Amino acid sequence: MGKLNIFEITLCNFPGVFYAGQNVQGHCTVELNEEMSMRGIRLMFEGKAYVHWSEQHSTGSGKNRRTQTRHYSATEIYFNQDVLLYGIWPSQGRDTTKLGQGRHTFPFCFVLPPSLPSSFEGAHGYVRYSVKGTIDKPWKFDHTTKKMFTVICLLDLNADPNAQMPVQSQNQKTLCCWCCASGPITAEFRLERRGYVPGEPISLFADIRNNSNRKMDKSYIDLRMVTVFHATSKSRTSTNEVSRITQGPIEAGQSYSWEGQQLVIPPLPPSYLTGCRIIDIRYILQLNVDPSGPATDLEVPLEILIGTIPLRQVIERYPPRPAAIHPPPQAEYGPPPGTMYPPPGGASAPYQPMDPSAPPMQPMMPSMPPNFPPPAYSECVLGKVSVKDDGDNEHTRGALDFAPAYTYYDWGHQPTTMDGKH
């Protein structure tokens, strides 16, 4: 066992979700088995978006044919600032100080800038927010620990008139069997409105007419997240199916209607990823009719809007939660964005940090109307990914697998799984 027993960062709310402009409060704990010499302990708060992918491109022909790997990337930095918890800055020299044996707790507070995109992890890019602690030891390897947290950008469905409007579309196709064409397959797909929030069920309405001479194996409706990653010179699109509900076969000459079956939206980032110029997110709810044998599906797509604040007309269907179980408020909108506590030199911070032994706070969504129920927060349905970057190594402590947590309105509905079950 070495000198360092514990080096970890703890956030004062659970599950580590914040909104732009709020205070990221917490404490850094260092527990030493014996006295340690160091230059100091500091934290780095970072928020950034990054896009990257590579492609193979061939030039020439025959013996002169060459294949090159081209890389496409783009970066946006939202903040990157350090705070000194103990000791001196590296720029002040190589002098060292000593931290005694035992457990030491250093509170901190960082004020998020007022306009930030939501956290996101995708196939070719991400929006990430983190705080990284470093024990600076001149002439020796540094100790590091890392803590990820989620930032959510509000998307109020009540501010978009299109969110309340019904949407519908229709399509048809004709199947060819050898040299003969059969009658068409037609489908009409309808939704009561365009805007929803995670946790909310979507009532599905569709009419399918199979005028062909072939059986339809099934019809299904799936929710797809379509993400466009923008590099400096090119863009790339990735599509993820995040949920699906399936109905049975339709015999030749028969019809089938979807009559309000429900698909519950799982935890997902809000549409558009507002505030990020290099990643864009949209959601497509698509009706698919699957013919038997070799043929492509008949597809009827509808774009929907996924927000963070539900429509008032939806809230009225659900009774408000008792005030006693509302999450306690978090300190908000105090010092200017980017302010960090404690400041260098050990001056006392102008806020009262939470006792490390106190129960964690719940995040509080700003500017919520008084009768709106507070959301829960749930990890993204796409799951955890590795958030290890170039600055991390095998000695970096903390959880390096992470999934952002998004607003989720727990109104008693179970998320729809990929097999259409709840």
C-alpha cells in the first residue's frame, strides 16, 4: 500500500445533473496513510464538444493505386479553468509543501456559464463535462482522479407551437412478384402531437392496407435518434434505433389499424442539442411494414420533438407530487459564470459548502412553473461509454465509464424495450 489511500471527487447533488448557470458544488477528499510532499492539489473544470472520424480514400489505379486515411474533426471549448485547493500553482516554482497523514476534505464550487449544450455521447463525437483533480508532485508522477457530470440544456415544449400540432404522413409501394405486379401496400401514420418528454407515452395511430398478394410478416414502429456530426470540412450521420413496438402479420388483401398502442420514450437528450454547433440531434418515429420474402419495408417517417419541460396540457393529466418530496433547491445564479471557489491563497469561499456527511442534493430545474412536477433523472438508454482521454492513464482514479443522465418524468409508465415490451 502506498501513501495515497483515497483521492476522489464527490458532487453535492445526485445523480450529478446540472443546468447552465448553476453551481457545481462538491468536495475533494484526500486520505493519506503517511505524510506526503507535494506542490499542491488543484482541480480542472472542463466542458467541450469533440467530433472525429476517419475514412479510407483511394487515388490512382492499377499499380499506382494508393489508399490514404483521412481524419475529420472539430472541437468546441465551453470552459477550461483551474482552481487551486491546496499548495501553490506549478507556475510559482518547484517548492513543495507537506500534507499530513489522515483524511482531508477540500470543498469547491464552480459556476457554470449561462449557455451550454446538453451532455451527449455518440458514435463519432460527444459533449462532455468533467472535473479532474491532480496532486502535483515535482519530479514524480502526479496522482489524478476524474469525475464526470451531466449538463442539461432546457427545451420547453410550451415555447414551440409545433409541439402541440398533430402530425401525419402516408406512403405506398407496389411489390413485384416475378414479372407480375400486385396491388399496392398503403399506410397512413398519425400522432396526436409532435412534442414529448422522456417517460411520456406516445399514442400510435396507423391504418395499413395490404392490397398485395403477399403476406406482411409484421408492422412495427421504432424511434430513431439521427445525429449529424459536423467536422470542419465534412459531415457524417449516425442513426440509432432506441425503442420499438411490433404488431403481428397482415394477410394478403387484409388491413390492420394501430389504435393508440403506446411507445414510452426512454431517457434521451433533447432535440437539436442547442448550443452545440458541431453536433445536431433529431428524432424520427417511423412506421414500417415488413413484407414476407425478398422486399424492402414500406416506411412512413414522422419527425418528433423531444424536450425537457412537458406541455401544460400533459401536466394537467397527472396530479402534482407532494411538496414534501420535491427535491431541495440548489444554489443558483450567484457569482458570474466561471467563478471558482475556493480562490487561490486559501481565502474563505463566499458560500457555505455542504457538509460531506450530509445527504446529497437533488438537482433542481430552473424556471419551472410552481405546479409542474419535478423530473427524475435516468441514465441515457444508449448506456455507458469510456470517457478516458489523452490526459488519463492507468493511474487515473474515478469512474472512466459514464452515461449522461437526462430528465425523465416517471408517471408510472415503463420504457419500451427494443422488443416492444414494457
